[in-house]
Amino acid sequence: MACELPAHARAADHPERVTFPSADGKTELVGYLFKPAPMPAARVPGVVMMHGRAGAYSSRANGVYDASSLSKRHRMWGHLWAEQGYLAILVDGFGPRGYPQGFPRFSYKQRPAEVDEVSVRPLDAYGALAYLRSRSDVIEHRVALQGWSNGASATLAAMSIDAPGAKLTTPAGGFRAALAFYPACGLKGRFEAGYRPYAPVQVHHGTDDEEVSPSRCAAFVNRSRALGGDILVRLYEGATHGFDDPSPKRQRVAANAPAAGLAIRRATHFFAKWLKDGSGQ
């Protein structure tokens, strides 16, 4: 399965822009809503999406940061979840804090504390969860979380049994399940004593990731599983960082397209299990 935009998911097909508060109590976040058309029911499950260190927008945004300039990867996944019958929201956590362009590679130690992926960005995820639950078209207790790279690290932190911003860390009180695509699993040493997610988590990583360590994530997952964590890592041979990005630059790597296709199939099956068929009840 090639990693391509659905036929209808073209640049002109823009999601709705909304705003809502982060659980940090001070930041008004921006979100982009991808809705099924038509809606399969009056209320549907939801998906919260957390961008990586490059931010929510295309590298070619040229100063225009809105629905028209979202990155291809975020648009692809947003439309995919809408096609699956979910209401998905991409959270822009960088723009409202003054960094809409995101951050370049190898800038980790220079990034400001207000975008910290372990202590701050999980609060954005829970702000988005509260927003979706306030809507009359979302099934309140059937919302999942997905993140990429830095946003995937935030996803892991958000799914911890002691996650910042979570009022009740259970599948009923928080997220039903989560997908973390190529996270950095050091997580600033916060979980050195052990990590346990409160709901099922899948981690997807390419073995040739050039930005973060897949072996470190595999070890992180294995330690969590030894503690009883419901977490699984999927490794894709030869795939690189951002392997699911449909841009030509990423898809020039031979292993990325098949890895993306398999990861998408696994991701849709995983969320269907926990959001649609009632397994998480």
C-alpha cells in the first residue's frame, strides 16, 4: 500500500479551524478538525493528533500558518481517520506559543521549556480531549491519541498512569488507546524507574531512523511490558524517520512506502478495535 493522499484529500479540502484551552490553564490552542462526510452517526469516536518537532505546517508554508498550509502527512492522516468514521483533530501546540514554523533537526537542547514534550505537550493532548468530549458529535469515552516524533514522545508521556494533565488515568477517564510513531524514548529520564500506560499503546519505528533510536524505544517498550504495560513496538526494516510522510523526499527511501502501508493498516485495525467494536469496554 503506497503512502498517498486519498483522492479527495487535496490542498483545497481544508479542515475546520477551532480553538480551545490547553490543560496548562493558560494557552489557547489551535486545532484542525477532520470530519467524516457524511457523518455515519450523530456521534462518532474521536482521534487527537500531535505533530512533531517541525510543527503542524508544511516546510513551504512561507509564513502562512493555517488549514491551507498543513503538512501532507497531517492532512493524509486526518482524512484517513475521517474516512474511518472518526472526528480527528490536529493540535497546533507550537503556533500559539510563538513557534508556528517548528524547530529544525538537532535543535533539541535549544528548544524552549514551554514546548516540553514530557511536561507541557501532554497538557495540550488533554485539552484537546476535553474539547472533543464537549462536542455533541463525539462519543465522549471513545477518543484515541496519535503522535509523531516529538509529538509521539508527548503521546507516551500522556498515556502514563501518572500523566500530567490527566484527571483520571483509565481508558474511561482518558484516552482509549494510542499510537506513537517514531518517538524519542528517553523522555528526559522521567520514566527511568518504570513506565506503564493506562491504556493500550502501539509504537511504530523504522530500523534506519536517523533522528532517534529505535533500539532505545524497543528496550523502553520491553521494560514496560515486563511491568505489565499493554504496549507493543512495531519495527520496520530499513524505514527511516518520518517513513509515513507522503512527500517525495521521504518516499524516495525504498523501504518507507511499504512500511507506511503496513503501519497504516495496523493503525486502522488497532483503533477500530478500541474505538469501534467495544473491546475497551
